Amino acid sequence: DAGVTQSPTHLIKTRGQQVTLRCSPKSGHDTVSWYQQALGQGPQFIFQYYEEEERQRGNFPDRFSGHQFPNYSSELNVNALLLGDSALYLCASSFTADTQYFGPGTRLTVL
Amino acid sequence: GEDVEQSLFLSVREGDSSVINCTYTDSSSTYLYWYKQEPGAGLQLLTYIFSNMDMKQDQRLTVLLNKKDKHLSLRIADTQTGDSAIYFCAESTGNTGKLIFGQGTTLQVKP
């Protein structure tokens, strides 16, 4: 049984560009949450998707948006990238609001 | 408010017990979690405890919860060099299970 998968593993972008990160949840899970982890910090909640809708959002600007597909996979989009968006982006899946299991993350570097 | 605090660093000798502490503020938290993160990797779920429990034991891991003081601890018995990592405490809040993380405790295990 594959766990949570994320792609790509690493990404380098320049300021002002846009990026899309992808996540496939663990089998049987229907909910995807996204977190941003800056270097040396704990993960910060960005938003959560359930039934293809954004169910809850953390304190992140509208430049951060997402989508959930009918197969429960999800995308995180970030527009107008800033240097401060450089971080590890973690996807977690769960069955509704149950225990969250994390993927390996996508390391985004903004130059 | 929502806040989780942990001490930043712990150093122990191989074979000793490690105790990592965490305090949280949201008294409505339903579950409290411990995750482990190795360098460059995602978060691995170690264990969790429901908020109406005082203690949970899982092989070498023991979780203690003092709900009155909002204090959570993780004890690792017979600590091994492979236990060297960053350990995150997290509380689950609201009906979406959104996780609020501490800043992580780096555990260094000396041979």
C-alpha cells in the first residue's frame, strides 16, 4: 500500500513565478491538508481539502490556492513567488478529520 | 489561542531514556501527536493520545498527558543512535483535525 506521495521532490523558481505542487493521498483517505515548513521551524497549516472543497484555511495570503480532484489527489498553487516562500511543503492525508499521515515533501527554493 | 511550545534541544547517551516535553494552550484539543522528522524527510507519525487519556505505551515509547497543566511528554526507552532526529508535538483542533505544531526538539544521541 503506497503511502502519501508528492511531486516534484525539489523545485527551483525565481521571484514572481508561479508553481504547482502535487499530492496523492494514502489509499482510503479522502482529505488532504497542506503545510509549509520553513527552515528550523515546525510546519504551518495552509489549508485542507475535503470533497473537492477548501474546508479550512490557515493564515496564508490568497497567492496560495489549491484544488482537490475526484480521485482525492490535490494540488497546491503559489502565484507571484517571494523569496520567503522558500520552504518544505508537506502534504498530509487522512480519512476525514482523523490522524494525518505525511508525504516526503517538496523542497521549493525561490531565487 | 493556539500555541504549542517545546524545548529546542536534548542530548542523551545511547541506552539512556529520553524525555521530550511539550506544552499546548488549546483546551479543546481532541488528539495530541508526536511526529519524527529525519534530515531532509517528511514527518513520520510515532504515536498519539486522545485527550481523555493520561498515558499510552507503545513498545519503547510512552506518552504522558497532564490535561490540567496542558503538558505532554514523550519518553523513549533505551534510546538508540537511530532515534536522532527532530521530534514535533502537535495538537489537533476543531472539527477538521487541523494540526498546530511546536517548533520541534532536536534529539542528539551520543554513542
